[in-house]
Amino acid sequence: MSNLEQLLARYNDVRLLGQANAVLGWDQQCYMPHGGGAARATQTAVISRITHEMFTSTPTGDLLAAAEQDNTGSDAASKDAQILRVMRRDYDQETKLPTDLVEALTRESMLAHEIWVDARKNDDFKTFAPTLQKLLDLVRRQADCLGYEETPYDALLDRYEPGLKSSDAAKVFDSIKPAIASILAKVRATPEIDDSVLRRVFPEAQQIAFGEKVVRYLGFDFNHGRQDKAVHPFCTGLDRTDVRITTRVEENWLPCALMGTMHEAGHGMYEQGFLPEDDGTPLGSAVSLGFHESQSRLWENTVGRSQAFWNKFYPELQAAFPGVLDDVSLAQFYKAINKVQPSLIRVEADEVTYNLHVLMRFELEKQLVEGTLAVKDLPDAWNAKVKEYLGIDVPSNAQGCLQDVHWSAGLIGYFPTYSVGTVLAAQLYDAALAQTPGLATDIENADYTQLLGWMRTNVHHPGRRYLPMELVERACNAPFSAEPYIAYLTTKYGAIYGA
Amino acid sequence: MSNLEQLLARYNDVRLLGQANAVLGWDQQCYMPHGGGAARATQTAVISRITHEMFTSTPTGDLLAAAEQDNTGSDAASKDAQILRVMRRDYDQETKLPTDLVEALTRESMLAHEIWVDARKNDDFKTFAPTLQKLLDLVRRQADCLGYEETPYDALLDRYEPGLKSSDAAKVFDSIKPAIASILAKVRATPEIDDSVLRRVFPEAQQIAFGEKVVRYLGFDFNHGRQDKAVHPFCTGLDRTDVRITTRVEENWLPCALMGTMHEAGHGMYEQGFLPEDDGTPLGSAVSLGFHESQSRLWENTVGRSQAFWNKFYPELQAAFPGVLDDVSLAQFYKAINKVQPSLIRVEADEVTYNLHVLMRFELEKQLVEGTLAVKDLPDAWNAKVKEYLGIDVPSNAQGCLQDVHWSAGLIGYFPTYSVGTVLAAQLYDAALAQTPGLATDIENADYTQLLGWMRTNVHHPGRRYLPMELVERACNAPFSAEPYIAYLTTKYGAIYGA
């Protein structure tokens, strides 16, 4: 075997152990009995430790160096060169992290899950605070090991969105804030949309069946994936051939499961879309969380909240819930599903206020990581931010700083990727339209075959071959820009609220 | 750290990786999408390989030898000595097996699952035959590596039931055959019991709820366990604190899920019953599959098909399915649930014919392993045995040689433990009654607290401290014997069929 082949054999063991840990994580959130949490934390921690040791060991480094040597002077666009670039980046990152830290982060974030679930259920931030402190200490140590120039937050953010700095993220937020403010001013000047039709009784089993029907139509492959219920919806690709999405159902709030299912299916189709020939290499996985989120937001919003989509699916929705929506017109429903209203829960926010949720989370977690905000002061700081950005009062920590799973899972330095992805979704959608003859007509007819095809070719298949910003340029023939997103929001909500 | 402590730290990694593989196996049978099978096989195979390498590596052997040296002359009944005995046995077994064989067996048996599921569904033995041949070749190689005196089957059987040989198993069958034949003669001489009441419509959701209520009452802990649906019911202890049981529901056949749930919960309570202080050592797990089966058969049959149990639960069953059983008396129901009738499916067989299913399976798989029966001839051989032992014709391979999951899972050399367990259940039950004041009265009142307590103390807590036959002696103050089982069957079915 060549050095590269030996390196890939080693890498593949690491990859497969990572997949095993993903199964354990999925099970924890979907099915694990409450009392199994401690054992699960130990199981995943030991796999993380073994994985990290295998990947950062001297033999891996030697094989990598030898394979790079073998590859000197060869085409930089060759697959071998692409593999070696990604491997080098990962290896250099991972070798900066001591194994005990990797193991501790895994264990603590697994243990934290049950603590967070209970704290949220009991609206009791105090029981979660020591865990959050422990996780913050660990990620801060992680940032120090990885190194950074401006803020430790950058070291963390870079793991989720390679190349993005806090200052870049701040610029994205700055560029979209005026458009959001302008739409919100129009919203306030317009009579409130009545979305009470979404709060009628929609039985759980039918909601799940309808959501699965929709995402099967969009292209989610249930032979290589499935959907389950979870406290906090997520998607996890255990493998290209086994992608799990989850949803949360509220019988009195239709969008929760339905839009959530489309969102997670967007993630899922990305995970199902890597090239089979990249199996066993580091190329067949997501380039960044921003790109991941671009796919989920695309299918949830650009498609799932569009007029053309509902032209097709509204009659089917009415039929799926006999009698429930007979008196509601398509026009009424379309407005209801696109109602803009500042609210408490990010994952259920409308398209306009969504980024404000992300912005405040970004600011708060940056302060937590930098040490300028103490954990004990988080609830007050949270509530003040919600008041400042969204203009509403937070009635409980369960609906406030305990709402999301991320911090309990050690996913800190992650939130800005939600806005990067939201912005990117619009840019990719515009590029697909510009490059694909007939796509506009297809979309008018709610036929998304070509849209998914474009994403497959331009986003899914490349996997990790290029850095995120390179991939934007290749796909869109233009640098990353918030302009398409601003135009999309302004046009769409101008029509809904400006008329 | 002492040598023993270092050895245990190493062992614990192996144990935790094994637990991770158990999660992957559970998921495969309960939730994995069909197309995920190949990836799952690779994931589990690599974990098996790494686990085997870690456990059989030179450092493990050196630590084991050093710890044994440290322990020389110390009390043989000490926990350290017990740990070292089990570790030595496992180490000596595992080092006989080459890692590539371990990895191949895991991969092929995972791949085989989906093939078996399809073959059974399509009643197509031919599509399963090459897989079965591959698995037989692998286990035969395994037997050759492990070594044996009389037959390669013994090497396989010993992994499930340490110390038991084929000739011992044959003796057990020989000792119980006359009693079975005598009861079957009585059954044939008596008008057939009408069990059509069990074939009325019992909706799935209520069946599952009732089954879970029953096993919660018996002592299965749902904070440290759960139940899901699977094609072939099983129990897997991912950890003492996370035990998964599964069931299969037929809406027109009540015993399938109900008795199956009690059966698996029996396994589950054993897995939940190991001593917390044995965590992380090889002591806190099952001593043998025969003992495992003794627990499942005890709760399924000795308890779950008893008059006292149904005195309490029959009114609750009637209430759980309103109107369905109003016209059926307790006496009728008790007879129906204990009806003896030769049938096709082992897991649904009555208590009397059950062992005949096991016996024929034992004889067939012994021939397969020894090479005296070719895979292609299995269906005919199967059908002939069913005719010989049970007197009935097999209408399809799906209900014949494809009915059970074991062979596809590489579990070959396993079947005799079902009869060992069935026989042992009666012996343990009698011992519990003899040793526990007031237990007979409790059982009359369907109070099983003391019965479970006795099993905890005498079977669960000892874990793997003693060899199976030693544990029988310690628990029952007598050697392993089929007499209690013969007496149990004869008395119970004499009353039902002899009156």
C-alpha cells in the first residue's frame, strides 16, 4: 500500500469510530432512558479519546508527511492533493488538542444533556449553571490550545466555519441589520396578520405523516435516512447512507414540526449528497456549518415558505387534516406562515427576526468565552438582549437562555454560522436560478428536481474539497455577499407587508 | 496504579467499546434505515477489530501476568482473585482468535441481518444460503482456532455456556424427552382447548401499554431501560443502567407481544441486576446464556403463565381491551394461554413442545458445523425434523428454517442454552421457594418482590464470579438437575390435561 493508502486506512478507522459516536449521540437524544446518561457519557468519551489518539499519533503524522512528500509537484486540483490538504488541516488542528481535553469535552457535554433537559423542564437555570461553567472552561482551554489572534472566540468559530472570524461575522450582521429594521418598521405600521389558523388542533400522527410526505417529495431519501422525535430537533449523518433527522411536534402549532422537518431534511439531503467515491476519505463531508445551514434554510424558507410551494401543497395539507382548514384560503394561510412577529424561540422565529436571535446569541457567547460575562449573570443579560433586539419580555429561562441544546452540547462558537447560512441560502438560490435554464418555471410549478440537482453538483458533491469561501466563489462566480439575502427579504416581505 | 488497576483501566475501554457496539446492534434491529446496513457493518467491524486488538495485545497479557503474580497466595474468594480468573479465561480464549476473523465475523453477521430480513419476508431461502455458508465457514474457523475434543460444536457452545459440551446438552434433552412425550400423549387424548379468544383483535398500542405495565410491576426498571419494536424480539444490556428490550406485536395473537415482553423483561431484569460495585470489571455481566434464559423463561412461564398471576392480571387485561374479553372467564383464559399444541414457531411455542424446537435446532446446527449437512439441504432437513418431532408440515421456509435471527447474526452453537435455561428456571424457582419463608404465600398473591430479590442475590449479583455449574450449586445447594423441570411440567400440565 502507498503511504496515502495507509493514511486513508488509518483515517477510515477514525471516521468509522466517529460514526459510531454519532449513533450514540443520536440515541441519547431520541431514545436513551434517562438513567443511562452516565454510561453513555463514558462510552462516547472513551471513543473520542481512542479516536483522537489514533488520529494524532506519530504514525499518522509520519504517513501524512510521507504522502505529502510523494505528492510533491503533482496537480493541486487532483483528488490526492485535495485529500492531503484537508488531512493536513485536520491533523494540525487536532494535534494541538491534548487527548484528556478531547475526552473531557465529550464526557461533560454528554453528561450535560440530561442536566439541560431537566433544567429546561423545571425552568431552573441554577441547576444548569455549574455545568455551563465547566463546559465554558473546557472550550476556553480548547481555544487557548488552538491559538487565535483577536479573541478566543475565533479559535472556536473556526472549527465550525473554517476561515471565518468574529469580525467577519459582525460585518455580516451589520450589513443585514438595516434591511431587517426597515421591514420591522413596515410590520409595525401594518395591521397584525392573524395566524391563529396555525394554532388549531393538528394531531401528531398526521403532522408527522404530512411532514415526511413533503420532504420525501423534496428529495430526502428514507431508504437512507429516517425521522424521529427529539426534545431539540437536529440532523445527524451517521453515514452518507444513514442520515437521521428529528422533529418536535406541537399539536397546537403547525409550523413547529412541519417547518422543522423541512429544515432538518435540508441538512439531511446535504449529508445524503456526498459522492460515493469520496467514502472513506475526508472529502465526503460538510465543508462548514454555514454551508450546512444554507441547505436547511433553503428548503425550510426559500422553498417551504414560498407561494409556489403552497400553491401545490396547501390542498394536500387541507386534505391531511380533514375539516381543520376548510374555512382558510390559500392566501390567508400563506400570510400566516410568513407572519413576522418578534418571539422568544429562535427555531420558531420568522425569517426576518431570526437573525436577531442569532446575533444576540453570538454576542452573549462571545462575552462568556472572553470572560466578560459571568454564567450567573447570563439570564439577566439574555433577557436584556431580547428586550433590546426583539422588544419583548422573557417570561422564563426555559423560554430564554435554556431554550437551545447547543451550549449543553459544548457547541460554543457555533451560532454565527446560522446567519452565515441564512445569507448564503439566498446567494446559492440566486446562482442556481441564474445558471439553470428552466429552473424559474420549475419552481413556479413546485418542481424542485433541478434545484436539488444544482445543489448536489455545486455544494454537496464538492464536500470539503475547497474552503467555504472558495466554494462560494466556485458555485456563484462571485464572492460571499449578503446582497441576495437583503433583496430576497425586502422583496418578499415588501409584498406581504407593503401592499 | 497497581498492575490490576492498569489492567482494569484497559479492560474498561474494551468493555465500553463493546457497549458502543451493542448500541449499534440495537439500532440496526430497531431503527436503522434499510440502506444503512453496509455502513453499519463496517462501523461495528472496526470497533470489534480495535477492541480485540486492545484486549489481546501484549501489554494486556503482561499486565494480566503481573497482576496474577501480585495476587499469588491471596484468598481465592477475594474479588481480585475472581476478577483475575475471569480475565484469564477471556484472555486465553480471545488470544486464540486472529483479529481478522473477529472483524470478519462481525462484519458478515451485520451484513447478514438485512439479507435475512429480506429472505424471510420474501420466503426465499436461496438468497440467504450463500450468507449462511459464509457465516458457517467463519464459525468453523473460529472453532478450529479455539480447539475442541469431541466436535467443533463444543468450541462454539462453550462461548455461550462455559463448561457445557454437546454430550451434556444431549443428556439434558434425553432426560426431559419422556416427560414431554407423556404429556403430549395426554394432550392428544384430551379434547382440544379453544384458544380462539387469544386471536381476537387486540390493538397494538394497548398491547404495548399493557405489556409495559406488567413488566414494570414485575420489576423491570424503565428509568434504566426501554422497550421498542423489532422483527425478532431480543434484549440487549448496553450497560447495567441502560437495558433495551424489544417486542413484536400481532394484533390478532395476544401472546406474541405479551409473553414476549415478559420474556425479554426477564432477560432485562438480569442485566439491570448486576452489582454497581462490579461496574468496569468483568464480574458485572451474565455468567452464561443458560442462566440468562433461566431468567426470561422464569418470568415468561413460571410466573407469566401461572394461575396466581392471572388471578391478579386477568381483570386488568379485560379492562385494557374494553369489551374484547367480557365473555371469557378466567378459567377459559388460563387454559387458552397454556394450550399445548405443536406449532411452527419456536418463540411462540407452548412450554411443553418448546424444547423439541430447540432440540431439532441443536441437531441441525451441529450437523451444519460438522459439515455433515449442506446448507442447500437445510430446508428439507428442517422440514423433516419438524415432521418427526412435532408431527406437522412446514408450509414455507419463512415459517421454517428462516424463522429465527440467530444464524444470520452468527449466533451458532447457541440453541442448547435455551433448554438449559428452561430446565434451570424450574430448579431456581424451587430453590427460591425452599429457601424463602413466606414466598409461596406471596406468589399466591402475585407479589413477586421476594422472588426477584432471591434472583438478585443468588443469580444477578454474583455475575461472572463462578462458573455456571458452580453457581447452580451455590444457589440451589444441589447440582444442576432436570428433575424440578420435569416435576413442574408434569404437575402443571397433568392438572390442565389430566383432569
